[in-house]
Amino acid sequence: MLQQTQMATVIPYFDRFLRRFPTLTELAQADEQEVLRLWEGLGYYRRARALSQSARLLQEAGHETVPDDPDLVGSLPGFGRYTVNAVLSQAYDRRLPILEANSERVLCRLYGIQQNPRDSAVRAQLWKLAESLLPKKSAGDFNQALMELGALVCTPAQPNCSACPLRVHCQAKAQSRQHEIPLRAKSTATVAVDEVAIVVQKRGGVLLVQRSDEGRWAGMWEFPHHPLEERESHEAAAGRLLAALGLECDQLSPLALIQHSVTRFRISMTCLQARYRRGVVQTPGYQNFAWVYADELPNYPLSAAQRRLARCLTQSGRVPMRSPKTNG
């Protein structure tokens, strides 16, 4: 959960996740959709799917806990060098180094490394330095301390050098270059994307579609949506989307405008509501669909933007509280 997500955001998710899945066995036996639902809001959902897959693989191999075996753990989905080393050094005191955003910033400043830590040669150098600093015992505590130092003291914009226990050894501090080291990569220009989403209502239920098991938001559910073509109106884009779904609808009306960001994309999603008239749902690019009522919406894993749309529907009372009829 801490990959690409800050600690303050993770804590309530972590607590809720462990209450539901206190052991590897329970996680391995859980349906992936439930795992995704509990992960909802953390983003980068491939991490949740990899965790679910890894638990099943370990259970199939006869393990009840994550084993003290770097090669085996490193072969699991989603376990790269940092994750393997962080888990095993803290769980089993394995003498393995870690390198992530906070620790790499500490090392760059400590050793006066001016280059971009994302460059492969610099990154290899930082891994060697992290390994050279490891104590013979309590490697997990040391790794955690290094990350905490970067997160709380050696921060990106306003490092608190007076509180740093390494200040007398820090080359960046000696050179008064704390704000220049490490070199920051040039920011990527943002791209504006205009989308349309359609809430198709049929006998009170609304249409949800499930994404494929590949790509962004893999396995998640959503209201059908797609980007506008150049100079295309929202109504025309909605008509194109409905045609792809094999549906004819009436009463196309505005519902909400939801703005959100995905990596460098800034997305404006215009949400329209339509009433089903006829047609059989086609799912090009999707693997499943369901007609869902308000009392079922919380059970489907949705992305953050799609969950906002679902809340808009339920709070407005536009979707009845009834049991759904799926795939009909």
C-alpha cells in the first residue's frame, strides 16, 4: 500500500484490510473483487491484484505466511527489489537494503550526489551505498529509520537540517545545496481530456460494465465512458458510446461534471443519464456487465471518479433501493 501512496492516506486502508484479511490464508481465499473493493480509493489497482495473486500462489505452495526466502518472494507478482527487501528486512531482519523516494533523497544529500536518482547509473550507485550502510543486526529498523528520516526531516522542499542526526556528515548541508540536491526531473506537461459517461437506467437499475483484466483499472467496474473525438459534442459522443453498447435510449439529460487526474492527464468527465429503450448490451473492450440498483453499488469496486458518480446517483435518489437483476 505504501508504494506510490503516502502514509497518512494508507493507515485507514491498512487497518480495514487487516481486519478483513488477518492472515495470508484468508487473503488467498478471498474473491479478487472484494480485495479490489477494499483497495478502492488507493489507486494503482494492479498492486491489489498482484497482492491477491501472490497470496494464492503462496497458499498453493503450502505457505501460511510470507516465507523468509528472497528468491521465492521476488518471483511473486508485484514484488520488485524494494518491496522484497523492505518486507524481509522488517519481518525477518534480513540484511537487505531498501531504496525508495525518501531514502534515495537522504543518500543523495548525504553523499552530495547531484545527478538525477532516476538515472540507471545513479540508481545503481545508490543501491550500493544503501547496502554499505546496513548494520549487521536490526537491518529492518535501520531501513525504516532511513525512510522516516527522509519523510519527516530530510523533506523535498524544506529539510529540517537542524534536527537531522546526520547533518555533520551531510555533503549537501556542508555545501548549502540541500535545495538543489537531488536533481529533480523536469515536470511533464499535463494533458486535458474531455470525456462523456452515460448512466443508462433500465427498470430502476443502472448499467455497470467490468473492465478487462489488462491495463488501467483492470477488473474494476464503471459506468460506460469514453473520450470525445476532436470537435465532437458530448451528445454525439454519448450516441457513439450507446451504439457501441448496442443500446437505444431516450431522455438523455445532464447529471454531473466530475473532474479528476490520472498521472499527467486532467480529465473532465461529463456524466449524462439516459433511459433504456431497447437493445441487448454489447461489451466491446469489457468482460462483463450488470444492471445494478443503489443497494448494490457499494459492493462493486469502482475507481475514485466512478465512485463519486455513484454517490451522486444515490444521494440524488435517482437509483431505487432494490435488489438487482444481473446480466439481464
